[in-house]
Amino acid sequence: MLIGISYALAACLIWGLIFVVPGFMPEFNAIEIAFGRYLVYGSISTLFLLKSRLNHHGSYPLKIWLKATHFSLMATVVYYISLVLALRYANPAICALILGVSPITIAFYGNWKQRECSFKHLILPSVLILVGLLIMNAPHLMNNEAASEYALGLLLCLISLLAWSWYVVANAKFIKDHPHIPSNEWSTLIGVTSLIWIGLLGLFFGIFYSDSIDMTKYITISPELMNFIYGSLALGVLCSWLGAFLWNKASPHLPVAIAGQLTIFETVFGLCFVYLLKQELPPIMECLGITLLLTAVGYGMTIPMERESIETHS
């Protein structure tokens, strides 16, 4: 299990960059950043796939490709696009709070799909995570928004939460059921198929929103464009491909109930990066919230697993 925890923490460390990298691209909106990220992810994955084919690897049946297409739909379009749209309509603090609940939903949903521990053992760490998130976001929850837009933002955020929870659990099951597919190649397959969805979305925006798209900033060499390119490379190569690879390496070694709780470290590492860039310490309330999150995960590591689950993940 220690190997799985190490890989999971490494993945969360890299995912934490998602909190700060967009800040270096202020001239580009969230949708543009999402397109840049997944265009790079899909392109680099295609290069990896071609390299594997040249080495006579990476050949999989249609059903595996269809699975990868389904997973990339949930992870690329439903999860991430819903998230960036939710951030436009709802209070970002509310979005952070709702998505911060994902360790709880992943743990309960994963344990429901495959019983690995008693549900009562998940209650205390779940409560600690929820309280910690409330404490961390409390100062930011008082801003009022237009009711209709706010409701739409909340709905999109809930869709994003459900999509991410489904993806983590289903992805873990797929990896355990298909040990012959290396983690790097599964990450590559999802990346390649994500190009399909990015292409369809690009076509949609090109047809219906062409008048509002300023193409000059994509073809005019400038410091802003270079920041966008570097940021997209960081998000696509590191956060998407490498992060997924590390998480896929972790999944076979961890019960989903524990893996779900470890995802909270994405938030913790993200906040660490934010305050490192600001060169200041986090407020006392955020420190208290982070302490509760870490306490929850520490307690989660002590949860007794059922014998069958222990044998499966050892």
C-alpha cells in the first residue's frame, strides 16, 4: 500500500499546479485554457502512441478504445468543462467547497461498488473533511450572485463532482481488471481519445461563436502568447498525462476508499503552491482547515479493510 500512497501523493502534487498555472495566463479565459490543456494532452499522447506502434506495442481492440473514449468524455468534457463554466457563474469558493467533497463521494461510491470496509469507518474522516473545507472557505462564502446564474453554476459544479467521482472509481476498477495494460499506455489512450472531444467542441465554438473569437492573439507572437503556450504545456504534459500516469500506477495498490481520501492532497498542495508564490503564510482559518483534512486522511489510513480487499490490493 505504501507504493500506492507514494504514487497518489506524487499525482496530487502535480495536480496542485492546476491552482496556480492559469494565473500566469490572465489574458486567456478558462475555456481557452481548457482547450490549450487538452489539445497538448491529446497531441503528446498521440506522439507516445505512434512511438509505441513503431515499437510494436500499443495495439488494443476496439472495446478498449471505446472505453478510453467514454472515460475521456467524462474526464475532459463533462468534468473539466462543467467546472470551468461553473466558475463563471457561481462563487469560486462554493465550487471549491463542492468539489472538495469529492474524497467523500469517491470513498462512499467506491465502497458501495466494491465493499472494502465498513461504511461506519468512513463517517469520521468524511465529517472532518467537510468541516475542514467549510472552515477554509468560510471567509469567501458571503458573496451574493444573481440567483439564476448562481443556480446554474451550482448545477454545473454538482455535475462536475459526480463526473469526477464516477471517473476515479471506474478508472480504478478498469485498471485492476486489465493489468496487461500499462499505466502509461492507458493514460495515453485517454489522451488520444480526448482529441476527439476537443475537436468536436472546437467545431461547435467555431460555428456558433466565431464572431466572438479573437484569432489574432493566437497567431501574434507576444509574451502573453508564450505564457499561454508554456502554461498549456505544463497543464497538458504534467497535470494531465503525467498526473494520470502516476494515479493509474497508484490505483492497483490502493482500496478506492483510501484513494478517494488521498485526493484531498490536490487541494492541500494547490494551496501550498498559491501561498509559496505569494510568499506569505495562509490565514489561521485555512491552517486549521488543512489540519483537519490531514487528520481525516491520517485516520483513513487506519481504517481496517476487509480481508478480501486486503488480499486484492497487497
